[in-house]
Amino acid sequence: MSARIAYLDCHSGISGDMFLSAMLDAGLPFDVLRTSLAALPVDGYQITQEPFSDQGIHGTHIEVTLTEQAQPTRGFTDIAALLQASSLSPFVRDTAIAIFRTLGEAEAAVHGVALDDIHFHEVGAVDAIVDITGAAIALEALEITQLYASPLPFTRGHLRMAHGLMPIPAPATLEILRRVHAPWVPSPIEGELVTPTGAAILATLARFEMPAMTMEQIGYGFGKKKLIWPNCLRACVGNVYEQTHNSRTATRPEDDHHNHAHHHNHAAH
């Protein structure tokens, strides 16, 4: 049985909701996502899925809306405790906590404070909890053992945040991706294409390389921003392609072992 993997074409960047939208478009049932998210002791939000078209390409867009504006300010410790207390599977819990740790450690480094002093007001705590936990739910439901990703579009400009105007990419985004030596390519677009949440998902779970694979499903996850090209993340889901007809290029068993170890190590952080 070949290992299931996914390759993310980040031609237009990545955000948490674009990743989740792409996974839904690639076959994650919306009911599975909604039911699994209900295991979290978090309310005051609504998640909706809609078909979305941009410049002739059709896909999916999700929207997380707050139904209660007054949300508690949650730090990394609160979010980790909240995930631990949930009835989510150990894989989903550990993966979501690992992604939040990636995000929190980068924010802490940028602001010069300890991890426990970081509060997720910027990434919109509920939004981030839904996107990040949803990402882990998607990997488990689609049985994806490894994520791969393309280089990322390097844009410029400024973004209004809680601290005032910030340069793009946001400092936390750059810090997250610096730590894993993620590849960037210059982009002509002004504005934020790679968000801290999108960056944290990639840095925690993905390898920045193109895999040899056979594709079974392709999902298009759209962002709301209008660009000069279709603003989507493409998720290609399929199996590892093993060239067994030629023993010299065949995957050695120890390579396979390394792949799995790599994924589980990340999930255990």
C-alpha cells in the first residue's frame, strides 16, 4: 500500500482558511470537519463552506464567522490546555498543538517575550483555532502521511495589525519560515499572500520539495482577495510514486522509514 501524500502549490501563497478550503475541495467531507471541530470546547463561531470561482477556475471557500464578538484572549498555554481537554484524537491534538507552538514561538521571538506571554489576538484566536485544528483533522481524515510544498511568493507592502502598520510578510511569518529555511521567490503583488497561520502549518508539517507522486484528487482552496491570477491554493493529493520497475531508482525501505519518522517527529513536538 503506497503512502498517501499531498503537494501544495502555493503560487498565490497560503492561509489557514485557504488550506482548509483546498482540503475540503480535495475530498474532506464538510460534515467530518464540522463534527470533529465540535469536540473542541470553543463556541461563538460558525463555519460555512461555499463553491467559489475566480477567473474561470472553480473550487471551495470557507468562512469562519464569530457569532459572539466578545472572545476570551487566549495564550499558547490556554490553547494547548483546551486542545488537551478535547475529545479529539491524539494525532489531531498533538498536530494542532505543534502548529500553535510554531506560531507562538515565532511571535515570542519577534516581540522579545516568553512563549507563555504570547496572546493570539492577532491571528484572531477562534479563527486560528478552527483553521489549525481543522488542518490536523483534514490530514487524519484524508490519511495524508506527508505534506510537500512549493516555494512561496515573496511580496511587499504594509498591513494594519493590532500593533499598527507592519511590513509584509508579517514579522512572525518571516520568522516561522526562516527557521525551516523555506524557499521564497519574488512576486509582483503588493499585499499579504502568506499568513502566519499558513506559514505555521507549512513549517510544522511540510517539506519544501516536489515529490514523485501519482495524483488522485486536486483541490482548489480560494482566498477572498482579488488578484491578477486566480487566488487559490492547489492541493494535489495522491500516492508516493515508486519506480519499482527499475531497482536502482526504487525507494529503499530505509527511505520510507525516514519519511514516516519525519512526519511523526513533527507531530510529537
